[in-house]
Amino acid sequence: MTTIWPQAAHTVLNEATAEGLPMDNGAFAGFYERSARPLWAYLARSSGDPALADDLMQESFVRFLCADAPPDGDIDARRYLFRIGSNLLRDHWRKPKAAAIEDMPEMEFAAPDTSASWEAQALLAPAMASLRPRERQMLWLAHAEGYSHREVAEIMGVGSASIRLLLFRARRKLAVLLEKGGRA
């Protein structure tokens, strides 16, 4: 458990009351005292990261206080607070993770020693270069990055219904190019 909770409670309350939000110190202090530890424990267990749990807990309380109409009653308010925390945790997991080069295993940098992979790379590079940029983007996002069709559509600003057809056409075009030896 962290020792910054009372300090965080005052920070959250000061941010909220500076905006003129309708929650007095006593009501917030009591609600915070009853809800902070269980929320932190839930976030810490779910994320496996106590520092992240601290951040998400504080952000959950800020968003709770900034809500247009916070729920009445302790049980409903606590449920609402946990839903906010769950959504923040889900948003955190959805963010792409930036990896430092030092964190990558050395095997990732080792060149494969099979001639088949060199041959495949020699064919794939010119074939990919022959595709239109939009086709290369779709193929890269779907296959190299592992994004779903919906995510590729969001990233590229394309309708999610049309992305399946566009990806199918790009794959088929790439297959034809690879059969021809990588050239158009």
C-alpha cells in the first residue's frame, strides 16, 4: 500500500473544488476513506503494477468528482468509481507499448542464418515496394503489427465494412507479385 493517499485525497479534492464542483470536504473525505483502499487493491491486482494503481486511482477520483451527476448513495457511487477505474485500466492496456531497444532480447537482432529466409526477404521487399502505400499500410498493420480489421480501419480512417475487402485485394495482389518473383 502507498503512503500518499491522504496527500492524494487533498490533491484530488483541491482540483475538483477549484472548479466549483458540489462536494464538500467531509463527504469526500469519508467516501475516499471507505473507497480508496479497495479501489487501489483492485487496480494493483488487476494491473500487477502498484505505481500504475496509484495513478489510476487518483485519476478515477478526479473523474468521479468531475462527473455531471455522480450517483447518490455509497454503493452506487462506489460501483461507479470502480467502473471508472476499470475503464481507465482498459484504456491503459489498449495503448501501444513503447519498447526501449535495451529491453529487446539480443536474439531479435540476430540475422537468421537460413538461406530460405533471405530468399523470402529478397522477394518480399520488391513486391511490397510495388504495392500502393495504402496497401502496404494495411498489410503491415494487419500482419506485422497484428491489429484487427476494426483497428486497421480506425487507424487508416477507412470504413470497417470495407477493410476486409481492401485487405483481401492487397493480399491477392501481393501473392501475384510474389509468384512473378517480386516485380510488377
